[in-house]
Amino acid sequence: MGTDGQIYLGLDLGSTASKGLLLGDGGVLAKTVRDTTPDVRGLAGELSAWLYEAAEIDESDVAGAVVTGYGRRLAADMGLPLTEITCPARGVTESSPDVTGVVDVGGQDAKAIRLGPDGPEDFALNDRCAAGTGRFLEVMAVRLGFTPEGLVEAALAAKRRPAISSTCTVFAESEVVGLVAEGVSPAELAAGLHLAAARRIADLAEQVGLSGTVALTGGVALNRAFVAFFREVSGLDAFVSPEPQFAGALGAALVARERG
């Protein structure tokens, strides 16, 4: 089916979740999120096909596309590959133009981005260690016998937050085992783990000198305990960006539109 307006595709192929979004003249036409698979190129094709069907358009109706995320180079033939710094920042500033920074925490990586009048000015990555990321919290939830949401609820309800000093997922797991043996409750450990994750990411924010109003993006921004603890330890005026998982895909589609 043809269309008179201009439509742009944004794909964010993340380490654990991949997002796709179609942007039209009137706003978002369709969006979806799926678990990332080893066949990243094939997954990108499936995301695109689903979006075209949902929006009732043909691939030929798409005027431009940008691919971001860790898998962007594996699907570079589907759109212009751009970094995970450029796209989340652009996605956030669409609805929050006065924001001064972005903290993006995904499944296996995290980044802090300082913004200036013309876009990103500096950034810091936690891309070689999963500490503080969604994967870190998922592993710990399983170790303590919680569902992911159960871990969040327990952390928010705990009266005490034991210190978890290890910043490596493997060593932190060993530390948790030792604390369990000492009688520390699972709920208290849930709080300690969220606090450790928040401090790890707050360190990234400090590295790039974030201040003022900061947007939280990525799947971990949906974790209420992490958000609360991050605000506490960072001292930043942090807010959860609208639909934080889709900030990168939205930014990719916006950049595609701006570059024509």
C-alpha cells in the first residue's frame, strides 16, 4: 500500500532486546520489541517485516532507515549504522529538549551521556562488564529465588541495605552467597544489590560530569528500585524518559528523517 507521507525506520539491536519503530508525519506508526537472537541480521528483517505489516505499508514506502545498538554493523545493509550514543540522546531530546544528560542502562551495558546545545559532548561506557545492568540484576534474582519484579518489590520494602562491594557479577554472586550464610535476608540482599548497581551507574554519570536534569533510558529504567536508588546516590534530578526502551529506536528514526 502506498503512502503520501514520509516514513522512517529506526532499529535498535541491543545485547538482550531489539526494538523497531516506524515514524510517520503524525508520529509513531508502529513499534515492537523482541529478545535478541544470535541471528541479528535475520531478527532485524523480522522486526522490519512486522512493522510494515502493522502499519500497513510496503518496504518501498520507507524513505530512510538508521540502525543502532550493538548489532548495528551486522545489519548495516538495512540502514545507516549509528552509535548507541547518538540515537538514545536524539530520542530523549525529542520530548525533553532541555535535558542535560542521558543515562542508558540496558541488558549488558550502560552509558552516561552529557548533552550540550548541539548534542552529545562526552560519554562514558560500562560495556566490558555487566555490573549494574539488567543482566546483573537478573542473575541475582535467580540466585535469591526471586522473579525480576519480586526482586524489585523486595528491594523497595527492605529495612536494611547491606553493602555489596564487588562490581563484577561473578564476584558479587559469591559475595551474596557468603552474606546468605551470615543470615542476611534475601530482601535485604535485593536492596543491597540494587544499591550497588545504582552506585556503579552513578560513577559513570560522575565521570562525564552530569548535572541538572537527566533522563533514564533502557530497560532498567523500568526498574523502580534502581531508579529510586540511583536518584538517591547520584543526587541528580533524574526522570524516566517516556517509553525508555524505545529511546534508541526513536532516535534512530528521527536521525533518518533529519538526514533525509
